Amino acid sequence: MRMIWALTALTLALGGAGCRKRAAPAPAPVVIVPSATDTQPSAQPAPVESKTKPVETKPAPTAPAPSPELVVPPAKKSSPRTTTPKPAPAPETPTTPAETTPKPAPPRISPRLSPTEQAEYERKTNAAITAAEKNMQATYGKQLNAAQNDLLEKTRGFLGQAREAARAGDWQRAFNLAEKARVLSVELVNSL
């Protein structure tokens, strides 16, 4: 019995010695589990006087009760209120020269064109670019509304992409982009 009181007092003392900024957590309940090896009857604890309603106690069973073993549940860990930031992991240094150079963009897959097909696409691309630029010149010096400005910007974008594709030798893609620019520029001129 003294052991129980000593452990309870120790638990209360340790629980109250924590940080004063937050309320101390309630002490963990003490669970008493009877042992099957002890055959001595347990003594009833002395009633504690309190200002509340008295607790009714039940009479001890007639069979001999085993002696209690003290089982204390593990204390619940509380998380700190402030967290310290974790340091950023150190950047790994490359060990091979291949890791230091950026990876090139994957190549575009385009069908192989015969020299005559390539010449035809090149001619059509240049014609579409020229037509789109001519139509865009018709808008210079004119007051354009929002929709017309949008068409003009899209036409310029497609022309830039068509020129890039032509420099890369992708004449089929260049023609498709130049044709889009030409169609948009015709729509722009018709809206004036």
C-alpha cells in the first residue's frame, strides 16, 4: 500500500514539475491488476474524507483475493508548441561529368521526306509566311479592338514557331504552323 502511495506522489510531483506556461496533463490513472499467485485477502483502503458525497464501498468477496500488482500505463508524449525548422538537406554534388550537363530535349519525331517533298513543303511554308505577313501589314496604323489584337498576337506567335521549325529543318511542322498563321491573318483582315 505504501508503494502505491509513493508512486502516486512521485507521479504528481513529476507531472507538476513541467513547464508553467501550459497546464500540466492529468496524471495517468493507476490500474491495479490482481495477481493470481497471492492468496492473502486484500485490505480495504482507508476511506478518504472529502467534501463531496461519500463513496459507497462494496464488501470484500468471501474468497481470498489475490494481491494487487501495480500497472502504470505509459505517459502520453506531448508535442511541443513551437517546431524548429528542419535544416535543408545538403545538395548532392555530382560525381560524374554527365550529371553536371543539362539533358538535351528529346528529338521530335518527324517522317522522313524525300527531297522533292521537302522542297514542296519549304515552298508552301514560305508562301504561307509571306501571305500572313502581308495581311498583318494591312493592320498597321489602324485602331484594333480586343478580339482583333488577340488574332494579331496569335498570328505573330504561329509565325515565330513556324520560323523556328524551318530553322530546325522540320518542314512539315513549319508548314502547319505557317498555314495557321495565314488563316488567322485572313480572319483578322476580314474583321477590319
